[in-house]
Amino acid sequence: MANAVLLPEVTRMIDEGHSVTLPLRGRSMRPFLEDGRDKALLVRMDREPRVGDPVLAEISKGHYVLHRIVAIDGQRLTLRGDGNLGTEQCTTGDIRALAVGFYRKGRTKADTTDALKWRLYSWLWMRLLPVRRYLLFALHPHIPNKIRKIISK
């Protein structure tokens, strides 16, 4: 189902108080969340947003992202996907949901965002921004194959 159809329905359900498990699409939250493999557990944002929160935001009409808040300036938020170097801007009113957990690698138990594991990962990954481009390059799924082909020639 196209995001343009699915995500407005997801946000409607969340607004009604339901939690929604959403399969993840895209590579912007790599290396820890993978396209087509992992799922996010989304709920209504019932508190003030905080730096580090993973949120579903509508950054422009019909364009949604599930990214982490990296800066807050009043009502203005700066978002960045863990696998991205660039940022997006939105307002607190553009937040459609808060991700409170992630089902990774086919597991049936979510890694919750309030658990020590997630908090440590988040703290470390956010501080690695200056070297993140090199880590993301090394972790890119196609790089090892390309390097093997070059070496084998």
C-alpha cells in the first residue's frame, strides 16, 4: 500500500488512541533499523517532545518520515534519520506519533525506547555524528560486495 494512503490512516488510528505497528520502509534509520525487516510501535505523542525521541512526522504535505529529534528550538524541531547526514525541519504540530519500540530482526518482543539498550545506543550514535559518514559508508550493504569484486580482479 502506498504511504500516501497508509500513513494518513495510521495517524488517524493513533489520534483515536490506538497503537500501531508499522513496517519500516527506506534506509534512513540504518544501520540498526532495516527496510522491510523491522517494524516500529507507534503511539500518540502525549508529552512534550525531547531530543532523541524517534517520531513519525509529516514534514510536508503527504511526506512522512520516522526520524529522531536532534534539536528543539521552541516549537521548531530538527530531525535526522540515523542513516542520514542531512536534517529536516518541522514543528511540534507536525508530529503524528512517537515510536516507543521497534521489532527488529523478526523478533516478537519489541526493543523499547525507554530501555537501557536503546538509551545507550542513542546516546552513542548521536555523539558519533562527526564520523558517522565513514561508519555508514563501511556499513552500506553493497560496499563489501563491491570491494570483494575489486579485490578478486
